[in-house]
Amino acid sequence: MAATAAARPLVSVVNVESEVAEGGNDAIPLPDVLKACIRPDIVEFVHANMAKNKRQPYAVSKKAGHQTSAESWGTGRAVSRIPRVAGGGTHRAGQGAFGNMCRGGRMFAPTKIWRKWHRKINLNQKRHAVVSALAASAIPALVMARGHRIESVPELPLVLSDGVEGVEKTSAALKVLKKVGAFADVEKAKKSQSIRAGKGKMRNRRYVSRKGPLIVYATEGAKLVKAFRNIPGVEIACVDRLNLLKLAPGGHLGRFIIWTKSAFEKLDSTFGGFEKESLQKKGYVLPRAKMVNSDLARIVNSDEIQSVVKPINREIQRKPLKKNPLKNLGALLKLNPHAKTARRMALLADEQRAKAKQEKLDKKRKEPKADKDAIKAAGKSWYKTMVSDSDYTEFENFSKWLGVTQ
């Protein structure tokens, strides 16, 4: 995602000392940090790890669930081997204890205070994340997408004259916000206050609300800190100590930032440029984008690219379907022209074999009837001979079955 704020190289300074807020004659060049590439992935990663560094250790009591005398009954009593409370005469006696599945037992894997609560973050990554958050704050689309009401703001980034650092009263601070059109965002934050969901409402963090504008100043001990700090949703930060948790709350890019002129001018020395090192951060230069113009469609369709690329090939070359020669006769004949003759010869041989078999069967079926009668008579005479030659007198059942008497 490339920053589009670089389209306007100069930023006008809004004069808040006059009755009506209007751009002064002076204009300041846009710092390089607001032209840097925007990396939401780095911002989300760094924000998630930074947010863990404010946590306080918590754990359950070491004794929880074990403040009873219990011992297993062992095997042989048709009950589980979980430790059981000793004694009698009460409901508690014989109940399971200690286990995480037992009523009144300890939790599974009790929490300990030596958990790894805090995270170390690479310094260069933290700097890249801050730079990305600052660059996103200069793009109106991203600021509005985050939910800030900037319809009445004259321009973004919004830079005020240094006179705003001398504001002492909150009433005067509200007048400044109304002059520059930022009061709508404050109203949105004020109206959004609601009771927190969950147990946090019982732990001294009862209310939640949306974020309003972030005021960035340059002079240490400026009076505007006390003037703006009591306005709902408004936060204050020094340009020398910009915090990602304020620049991208929740890891979401596009915080509405109001700069003082001196703070805006100090950005170049604080973060340096693309080729010039920062004066405050040793050895740090701004990260370069992989692509200067991220509009890939525009690059591909440009005349410079289209003049050297190959023309579109409209001809469709379809590869022929490979046929199986064992199933397809045409494919087989291409590989073996003799296959046609071999198959014809095989068919003729089958035909001759079937014809010979049929002739043999017909010949058998047309035998003379006299021969059949002679064969039948010979069979009957043989059967009678067999019966007469056998002695079945001792077996009455066999004699009845054969139908003979001897």
C-alpha cells in the first residue's frame, strides 16, 4: 500500500490565533516520513507485542483445590481411583478431591506468575511500525475508514501554528478544535462512551469509548498538555516520544493527528529521509517501498510496457487426444498395418471352426433310429444280467427296490 499524500508537496499551516481559522501565508514541505510505505502487517505485529508489555502477572493460589485431606481408596471397591475425602458423617466424606474433574478440586494446569508475560520487539521493526502509522495518518481515506469525523477539517495532515502550545484552559482548547473543524471527532468520542462488557466493569475500568484526535507537540512542558488532557477522546503526545499504541490504537492505521508547526518541522530530523539518516535514531533510514507505484494495472497497460510485450496469441492449439491402440482400430493400424490382415484371418479361422463344429453336431443328430433301439435293448439285457448275477436275498429291502424275486 503506497502513500498517496506525496501528491501535495507543501502543507499549509492553520493560524489558530485569528478569529476564523484560515491557512496562513507560510507553508511547510511534507516530511519524508509521511511519504513512507505503509505496512499494516508490521504495525499489527508490533502493536500486538507492545500491548502485552503492560500486563500484570496473575495466577491462582498454589493451595487452591488441595486444602483437604484426601487419599485414594485403591482398587477392588468398584469405584474410580481418584483421591477421596476421608471421614464420615457428612456429604463431603467420600467425595473425589484434588482432580480438575472434581467439585472443589484444582484447575487443570494451574496458572503461574512466571508465565512469559512480556515481549521483546526488534527496534527496527518498532521504528518501521511508527513510520507506517504516521504515513497512514496523512491519507484522508484511511483516517475516515478508521471512523474519524474529518469532514470539516481544511486539509490533512492538519498543522496548527505554534500559538496553540500556549493554550492553558480547556475552554480555549475546545475553541481551537471547533475552529479547525476537529470538534466533530471529539463529540463522536464523547457520545460513544458506554459500559464495558465483561468483568472489567468491576475492576476499575467500567467505561469504554472511541478515540478522538491525537495532539502532537514539540516543546517540553507545553501548556497545552493540561488544556487538552481532560477532553474526552483527545490524547497528547510529544514528537520525540511517539508511541505506536497511540498512533494506531488496536493495530488499526489512520489515527487523526493534529500537529503543531514546530512538531511537524521536527519530523525530518527525528526520522530522517529515504537516503539521509535520522539525527536522533542512530543509523536509521526510512524503509523504501518495493514498488514506487503500486497500481499494477496501470503499469501493465502503460504504453512503455505494451510497446515491448508480445501480442496476444489468439490461435488455440489443441493437443490431439491420445487413443488407446488396444481399443481403437485406427490407432492400431497406424502402429501396425498388418493388424488388419491378422484380424481378418483370425475371424475367418473362427468362422471355419464354428462351421466344422456345427457339421459334427448335425452328423451326430442324424444317426439312424435302428441303431438307437439296438443300443437301448443291449442296455436292458445287461441290466437283467447284472441283477441275476447278484445275490440280494438276504436284503429284503434291496429286493423290493430292484423289483425281482429269486
